[in-house]
Amino acid sequence: MLASIRYNENKITEGKAKRIGAENFLKDHDQLIKKDIIERFRQRYSLNERLHEHGVHISVNFGKLEKIDDQKMAQIAIRFMTGIGFEDQPYVVYRHSDAGHTHLHIVATNVQADGTNLHLERKDFLGAHALSKKLEKEFNLEQEIRARPEAQRQFDVDRAQRVLYGETSLKHAISDVLNTVVNHYSYTSLEEFNAILRQYNVVANAGAKNSYLHQKGGLLYHALDANGKRVGVPIQASSFLLKPTLKNLEKKFLQNQSLREIQRERLHTAIEWALAGRAPDWKQFTENLEKEGVAVVTDSKDDKERVFFVDHANKCAFADAGLRKGYDLQCLRDRCAPEQQLSEEHIQKHDLNLHI
């Protein structure tokens, strides 16, 4: 948890954050220095050295259009920490300006004054989500839009239909998909791009490593059948008006890197929400995410199975490696086993990310 303090304090040094609150310290937040904060946390840690993790790092995200001053944001943080039972714990509130949306970070110790552990359980994830909805109304904040199957159209731009091989002009159908995806979704690799395309029965193929296609940097687009197998004659990327060639997509990969933080945080929240409560089976987990507008895509390459998340609500795709540790396919399947119960250690190591 000291690493979380250093992370936020370094953001201040870089001019990308400022400290707007600190509770249960001997000094006001504007009188504190990094050394004061670290010493206060270390003092609490010394009361229970058996714990593997001594605190929580919370990210609270607000709507893109929110204009909130520091005082109001600090008040929201206090209400939030009180709502999750951390009002008597030392914690520090940081306002960040390193993304295109309003958000804050809270770092708190979970070691209480008597040395006991104030730990988060599965029910706390549910409670924190409900609390965030309550604070939206209490502070008259922009309410989060949650995707529902019947409301998906509001998140789509020139939405294409799934390609059904043999039922329509193949090039026209794939072109509609590319017009929907290429410039309207965020992705940072060909694998993430393909996770989106697979939602429309399309895949981009750069060829095997030693193939002529791969060596020349070419790219072909294929239709997929109901089993995810390539069917029909592939179409060269350069033949589409949009020119979705590998070279042009690689430029997109770099451009999209700057958009990732807010998208990653919201996806973290959606995944934890889908896992909250009684451990779901895999089918229930994916259905819970579908209600949030997120599709779960699994794919195998070189005998290794991976999972991708396509967030249609926020128009982005993430490979498991682009998220946090513990979101790989095996770890998620372990958490989805009906008999699997989250260990206290796992919960303590999990940061809490919420949207208000």
C-alpha cells in the first residue's frame, strides 16, 4: 500500500494530481508532506505485521461532463469512506487530472487502532455499488448509463449486422462491420481488434509468422461461420474504401493507448460487479457482463487460451494482459466455480474501482 501512496504523491510532483483531503491525521491535508503520510501508515502497519496487505486503493470516477470543485469532491470522498465503514481509518484523497474525466483516488489503511483488520468482503462490492448510486442523487451528479440489451442501439455508431455467409454481398457486409468498428472502438493490438470483429462474424488475418502474407505486412478479412471457422474467399484490406490495412491499424493501436485509463477502470468495475455476491458459474458471469454491455470472448493461439472483454457501452476491447493481475482466463474460471469462495487475502489485494 505504500506503493499506492508513492504513486499518487509522484502524480502530484508531475503536476497531474493534488491532495484534496486527509482524514485521521494530526495535520490538515495541506500541511502534510509525503513523509508524514508514510509514517502514519507505517505506524498502523506495525500494529498487525501478520497481514499481507495493509490497505485499499480506491478509484472513484465521475461523468465526463461533471464540474466538481475540490471541496465538494472531498465531501463525496468522506461520505463514501463513511459508507463503507472506513471513517475512522487514516486515508488520503487525491484529485487526478491525467485523464479526460473527473476522478479521484483514495488510499486508506485497513489496520484499525486496536490492530485488528478491517477487511472488505464480497458483500462490500455490492454495497459500494449501491452507495455510489445513492451519492449520485445526494450530490446531484451525472448518473452512470448502464447498458441493457434493449438499449444497445444508443451505444452503436452505424451498427452493422452480423455477417451471414451466403446471404448477402460478402464485401459489403464486412465493409459495414469495419465502418462500425475501425474508427469507433478503442483497441491496441490485432488480437483486441479481432475480439471486436468476432462479434460480427469477421476476423482479420495477418498470416502465420513465416508466411508470405505476414512477411509483406499484408492483412486479409474473412467471414466466420457459426462455429467461428473461416469461410469463403478472403478480402484484402487495401480493397476496402476505409483502407483498414495492418499499417494503418498499427497507427490506431498507438493512438488508442491514451484512451485506456478510464476505459480500464470502468471495465474493472463491471467485472467485479459481475462476480460480486454468490460466486457465479461461467455462464452467469458472462450474462452479468452482457447486462453491462460487455461481451466475453475466448480465443486460442499457440495452444494457449485467452480471454478478451469487448465493452460495447464504452466502445473498447481489452485482452486479459491489458487488465490487472488475476483477470486471466484460469483465474476468472476459478472465481466462477460455484463452490469457489474468495479468500480474504485475495479480497485484500484487490483494489476497488467504482463509477459515480
